[in-house]
Amino acid sequence: MIGYVGTGASFYECIRYCLEDKKGLSEDDKQYLSARESVQHKNRAEVLFYNQCFGNKYQLAREFKDVSRLSKRVENPVFHFALRLAPGELLDKDKWMEVGAACAKEFGVAENQYICILHKDTREQHIHVVANRVGFDGKVASDSNSYRKMAALCRRLERQFELKEVLSPRAFLPPHEWVKGRSDTRRIKLANDIRRTLVKVKCWEKFAKAMEELGYVLVKGRGIVFIDEKKVRIKGSEVGFSLSRIERFLGHRSDVENRKDGLIADPRTESNRPSAADLLANSNSSRRETEYKVEESNITRELKNILELLLRSEYADNHIPFEMTEAGMKKKKKKKRGYNRGLGY
């Protein structure tokens, strides 16, 4: 389970987004996408329950705003939460209602106005909770450490409902858990797709076409960026395949393949090679035949080395930034103490 938490100033806009279908989709688009993706784009939102409020988007926004006026100091009275399951996982509506109530309790708005909404327009089930940070007593729910609270909530709900456990961001883990292995499936998939494609093609044009057939958009500049079907941009260098490495590989392979093609096309090779009798009669022909075999062996060896170089992984997704290591944390504290002494604290 992954979670999102944010604050805002407009109750209406947040509630409208959660209750209505996506903007920019016509009725035909909704019907087509729903059939293609096996989801529900038309009437995607279902209100699971209301807490201390009721009505349509206009009435809800007005009620929330009236209560928020009880506090004169809050600038962003809107609390917006989203909780999404991993692909393939499902919860029934009763359990989603428990999740929504647990989220409200975690952030201190269980007694405030909030609504819990289930969205059906994605393959992964998810809910939205829109809450008023201002309670009926005029007190404001804190938004401090929101991401830490959300990470803790998700881990607790995963255990409660026996869901797939996800690692929290390293910033919210104790130091002894920073070294846990992580798997970025999106980047791993891209690296594997690039690797398999490079094995098959010999030039840049064929490489670009093959990657586009796999659903990627290539943006080539000083480097290369791959945009997948979810519109996520990933630099080639981030997965171990920078533009220079791809071009170097394709160029080297093209040269080797051309040498191999030239060797096969040589009239002195294959069926036109000198016969055994001619070779015995002519020592020079025998020497040339040996040279051809050596050259063919060298080309085969070079192709093998190229493939081994390609298959060698340059990408590791378990890198720990220096500032988050023990040495980095000590350096940061030392620097902060020096800064405070300079200010006379």
C-alpha cells in the first residue's frame, strides 16, 4: 500500500476532483478506455461514507468552509489523503471504510468533517479522504511529519489486512534498516527491455523503432530519456544505458558485423574456398585460408565480448545517498553545530 497526503486552501476544488469524473474525457473516451483497461471511467467515484457532513460538492464545500472559519490562523484548512493498493490486491467496501477511518484517526481528524471516496478508474484499488483540518472546537489538526505518519499508517494497515508489505522511504526508517534491498520494477523493466533490444538490432534507427514498439517514447538530446506508457520519464543513465554507451555499443557491433559480412561475401570463402588439392599445391593459398579462419574466430570472439559487456549490469537500485549513511549524518550534525556556534547559540 502506498499513501499520499497533502494540504490545500480550496475545499471545492478538492471535493470536485474526488467526486467527479476526470476532466477532458468525452463520453466516447470514457467508454473506450473503460473497455480497454477493464475499469470504470464513467461515474468513477463512490462515496463510502460521510463523517459530520453530507451533501453534494457545493453543499460539502460550503459546510467545510463555514467550520474552517472557526480558526483565523489556518491558511490551508484542506487535508487530502489517498491510499492505493498494490496491483492484484483487493479489499471490500467495509474494509476500505476501516482504512478511511484509520487514516482520519492517524492524522487527528476523526471527529472533524471528512468524506471517504472509492475511485474505480484504475486497475489498482484506491480511496481518497477529504478532511477539514479545523474541528468544531476551532482546533487545527497538525500537518507536521505528515509523510512519516502516512508511511507508518500504510505499514500498519498492510499487517492488519495481510497486504503486500512495501518499504517506507529511507528517511522514515531506523538506520539499521537503510541497507534493505529495494526493487524499482519500472527501472528494472526498462533496463531489461533496452538490453534485449540491443542484442537484436545493429543500428540506432532499428533500436529506436523496437523500443517504440515496446511502448516507449525516446527523447534524444545531450542524453536520452525513455517515457513509458504511464508517462514516467527515466534517463537512460539512471538504468546503466546512457546515450554514449548505447551509441558506442551499436557502432562497435555494426563494425564487427560489417567485417563478418565482408568475410562471408569474399569469393575466396565458403563454397569458393580452395580445394584440398589446390591447397597442397599452393602454400600461399593455405596461408590465406588459415588467415580467414583466424579472422572469423576473432570476429566471433569480439561479438561474444560485446554481448558480455552489454549484459554486465551497471545499474544498482539499492544505492544509499551519502547524506543518509552514518558518516553522512555525523557530518551533517557537525556542520550544524558549527553553524549554531557561529550564530552565538
